[in-house]
Amino acid sequence: MKPLEIMENLFFIQRGYLNANHFVYTSEQPVLIDTAYIADFQATADVIRRLGVDIAKTKLIVSTHCHCDHIGGAKIIQDISSCDIALHKIGKYFIDAQDDWSTWWRYYNQDASFFNCAKGLVDGDVICVGPHKFEVIYTPGHSADGIVLYNRNEKVLISSDTLWENDMAVMTVRVEGSRACFSLMESLEKIEKLEVKVVYPGHGKPFTNMARAIEKARKRLKGFLEDKTKIGNDLLKKIIVYTLMMKRGTDEASFFDDLIATHWYRETVDFYFDSNYRHKYEEIMHNFLDRGIVKNQDGRLITTVKP
């Protein structure tokens, strides 16, 4: 999908699952919202440059939270441009403290780099992206530092990973805490009160029926609370696919051993599935292969999900 101008000189760039969607305000002092995944920075830089933006002149990066698929290019761009970076005050604390656990990077074996955070945002702050004013709304649940950005004039919501159209972001209760699902319920209640014409999510295409998306997310969360194994299955499936994308595929013979060596896989199966590591792996991979989500190419596993 080519960049979409959603407001004057503000472009929405749709990516895939490994790389979060991001935004570029084109001017002599460009502003970026999120910067995708570090391993694909060249593709991120290329699409930004095709909009006529000189990355070296970047004035500000606003990060909706500090997960790797949203802040991947932040350190690189800051090194080039000396730009300021703003994110929620909790995320600023994680970055300042170099806490690679709370950011999920070490937990999920993800690549990311720390950077200098100039400003910690709080609920109710206003961020100017050129002439466009966005209200900062704190929306924890998926991440402790999650925010969405709302432009009241155009009724535009940049929902990041707080709200997608037909799915929802992974819930990592073992890092975010046992209250995570309840926190996300409360975050959905906050944004439900907004008058929104178009939602631009962290993954997936823009959509207009916010009420329906919220109802789907709420129903999913209720299911998680009624049966915690649904959280475990959702997490395992999403992160296995994400891992295959990060690795650009992997040898079938070693993939289970690679997973069992991580914090997230062993702990998730311990918590939700009675430590049945191999059984759970085979169950999920069989399902993925049957559905074409994963393919085995001469002993190498790759995913068909768009990165």
C-alpha cells in the first residue's frame, strides 16, 4: 500500500506484522510517529525518503510505546538527525533505565536499541505534528506505556496497538501483570467516548467502524478472562510467527530448541499448558502448516505472513 495522506502533509504508511505502521509529516522539519522494526530500517528509510523527506532533518519522533516493532528506527534516526524523541513517561523511564525486560526486548529475544528520550508524555498532553494537534490518551493494557493520538478537528485516531480492526495485540501478562486485560478494557472505554471518523491502527489497514472494532476486542478480552489458555494460545501463535519473521525463516530441526531456550516460550507453556513444551509446539506448528501460515521449504520454516 502506497503512503496515504491522511491530513495535510501527514502520511500513513501501512506495513505488516513485523513492522508496525508509521506516519511521516513532510516539511523542512519532519515529524515521525513510530519507526517500525530495526532489521527493516532500510525499507523504512526508503519509503520516508520517497516522500521527499530528509531523515537528517527530522525534528521529532513520537513513539506510541517502546515495543521493538514501533521504535526500531528511533536510535538510527536520532544519531543521524539529533532529533527529540517523545513517548509516555513510563516508556521514558524504561528507556532511561535501559530496562530491556519491561520493553519486551529481552523477554522475546527481539532486536532494538536504546535512545535518548527528551520528553515523557502524560494523559491529556497535546503533541503538535506540524499544524496538526494530537491529544495524548494513555491506554495501557497491551503495553504499560501505550498511548493513542487523537485529532479532534479531523476526528482521526492513531490507535497504535490499543485497537486493531479484526484482531488484537498480544497480551503478555507475565510482563505486564495480571491486571493487563482489565487495563485494556478500561483503555477501550476511554477511546469509545471519542468521536472518530477514521482509525489508523498499529497493524492493518485504516478503518471507520470503531465501535465494531472495540466490541470485537472487548469480546476477545472477556474470552481471555474466562479461559486463560486462550491468552496462552494467542501469545504462542503470534510470537512464533513473529520469531520466524525476525529470523527470516529458520531450520526446522533446530526451531523447537531455539524456542525452548527463550524466556517467553518456556514460561508461557509453564503457565498456561502444564509445561508440555513439545506437545504444544507440535500442535501449533501442525496447525500452521495445514493452514499455510508456515511453510516447510526443504527443511527450512518460513511464514507467509507479511512482515
